[in-house]
Amino acid sequence: MDHFSLQHGQLFAEQVPFRTIADAVGTPVYVYSRATLERHAHVFRDGLADVPRKHIAFAVKANPNLAVLRVLAKCGYGADVVSAGELDRALAAGMAPQDIVFSGVGKTATEIRHGLSNHIGQFNIESEEEGVMLAQIASAMGLTAQAVLRINPDVDAGTHAKISTGKADNKFGVGLHIGPGIYRRLSTLPGLSLRGVAVHIGSQLLSLDPLEAAFGKIGRLVAQLRADGHAISHVDLGGGLGVPYRAGEVTPSPADYGALVAQVTRDWDATIQFEPGRVIAGNAGVLLTRVVRVKPGILHPFVVVDAAMNDLARPALYDAWHDFAAVSPDGQRMTANIVGPVCESGDTFAMGRDIDRVGAGDLAIFRTAGAYGATLASSYNSRGIVAEVLVDEDRYAVVADRITPAEIMAAERVPAWLE
Ligand code: LLP
């Protein structure tokens, strides 16, 4: 459920007309709803009511905007970060260092030091080599790093290949069969307090079955590690819950997910950690755009909008579907291709799609753009970096300025020897 709805024939974000935002801020612009973010945060947590000890860390990569993180911090969420940049954002948004989990296969020594000096809650180690480095750095700093070992359970998440992370040939975590040996060796190192395991098999999961399979394997591993004499107090189950991108699409509910987790982890006697991203932010944001012109096509007309693949990369990267809706629908429909102005055919949001009729100058939104939207933006074709707005009931604020092409160019230099 979201708070973007038609009121008297006009699309609103909560109580703010999209038209007001477009007039004041320009387009394209991402628009987030605070009420929707908070609702999703609460629904996800409520789904886990039967999990007695839990920790929820928002996957910052899904939406790293400071104001969005602040909303979630106020909901009691921690952060799952994958870079020093994300770590700094989580801290700046007011998340407690203890509530921050640092994931990622390529943490550098500098990033590890940064996490340690900020006393973050946990490192999710993705290889033996990383664990050794973490132990060495922590020891040298006179600290002990809390950590879990990420396991690759070799489970097919049944999602797009580019966002699957738990298969044997994915780069993430260590294989189940070598996990216990790595765990044993790392657990002897000074500077490291290994307290459990982590798993995350992929994103936009539309079925709970792969999660059940992965969690089952993790449960058996936890039992084995305990039998080997290790104290396991934390198990991180990652994120991955899918969201509906098309009206009517059915996805597993947080309640169903929570029931599965409660049942599988019943006897684990550990703090269960979660790293949801998309399920919290996805449907809490839209990309507001204006139609530049409608150009006749050989099969269907091309609706050329002022948003492009550099603003919303998901269709180009993952063939993703984002519902399109006119801000002032006239009740008529049309079949069209929706494209951006960027000079490649990959800059296509939809082909031959049945949509609200729109014409030059009309405003429209792409829905479900609150996760992996603005954060994937680039300046390709020397376009600006898209602005972001947060709505809260009848007020709104620009929470990320548009970065203009001139500002981007100002960071570049022509060396003297070229002049
Ligand atoms: N934890 C870890 C270790 C992750 O790698 C991810 C996502 C998450 C949690 C959050 O997963 P979520 O709950 O959002 O599914 N750019 C792609 C998605 C990439 C996901 C990367 N990892 C997209 O737009 O679909």
C-alpha cells in the first residue's frame, strides 16, 4: 500500500499535488512519501512479531538519501552498509553505530578501519582473507571486531540473474562446505569475535521457497558450528523480499515472511538480523516526469519523457517494469512506447504498453521507484543528477538538490599541457 493516489482527478503524493512539486522543483524528480516509508517499516517489523530477538537494518543501497534514512532511524531501524560512504550516511542520519552492519565483498583496509573507529555493531565477513585482515586491523587498533561469516548456500533465488547472490558461482560469501573450516580458523584470531553467520540469496524474490531452502541450510550449519564448540548468538538473514511492480502483482507479504522466519528459527536461540531494502522503500517513491513530446512510430507512438535511463536505470539494467500513470488522467488510454531522451535504444521504459493517454507537456509518474532509483542515477549524456523530494502530509521538502551539468563540469579540469 502506498500514499500516491488520485484525488479529484489529480495524482497526489499524500496531500501534495504532484503538479505543485513539478512547478516548484522541475522534472524529473523522485518523490518519496514519509507515511509510506513509515508504514512499510512498521508492517515489516510487525510481520516479525513472533521472532523474539531481532535486529532490523535497512539496506542503505536501496535508498541512501539522508532524509529517507532519518525517517527510518526514527522508526528504530539500523543500517546495512556496503561502503564507507554508506556508513557515513547512516551515521549522519542518526543511526546508532551499534545498529550498523557492514556487508560487502570488497571492504578495503581503509573502510574496515573507518568502521572500527566508529565502533559499528557488526562486520559481515565475506571471505577468510577479509576476516584475517579485519582481525589484524582490529588488533592493531586495540579493538575486537564483532563479526559474522556470510555463507553462500548455493540456492537459486529465482530472480533476475544480475540480482541473484546465493548461487555457487556468485561472488558473495563462502561455500557451505568450507564454512566450518574458515569459521574455526577465524575464531582463533585475536581482534575478532565471530558470533554467527549471515546469508542473503538475492533481491526481488517473488517466492518464499528459496528463502526457506537457504534458511534450512543455515539452521543445519548453526547446529554444526555449535557442535564444533562455537557460541552462535547472531544470524543475519539478509533482505530480498520482492515488491509488486505491476498493479495486481502478488508478492509474499511481510506477515508470510515473518511466519516462515519464526517457524524456521524457532530453536535457533539467537538474535535474528534482517537487511530489508526494497520492501521498505520501493513503493514509497515514484519518479515524476514530464512528457517532452509524442512522436509517431512505425508500430506505436513514442512517448518521449524528460526522465531517462540515467535517472531510472532499472529497465535498462534488469528489463524492469515500472507502472506509468498520468498525473491528470483524462480517462482515455493509448498504446505506446515510453522512452527517454538518451541516445541509445536501451533508454526505454516500456514497449507497446497500454497507458493513460498523455500528450506533450503532461506530467506522469513511474511507480515503485523508491528503491534502487535515485541511487543508481548517473550523468550519462551530460544530464544532471536527478533531484529528490520528501512529502509529509501536506508539506514537502527538496531532500536532494538537482546537480546541474554545469556543477558536474566544474569538477573537471583540462591540464595545462593540453592548453
Ligand atoms: N543485504 C545484502 C547483503 C544485499 O546485497 C542486499 C541487496 C540487501 C540486503 C537488500 O536487498 P533487498 O531487500 O532490497 O532485496 N539494483 C538492483 C537490486 C540490487 C540488490 C543488491 N543487494 C535492482 O534495482 O533491482
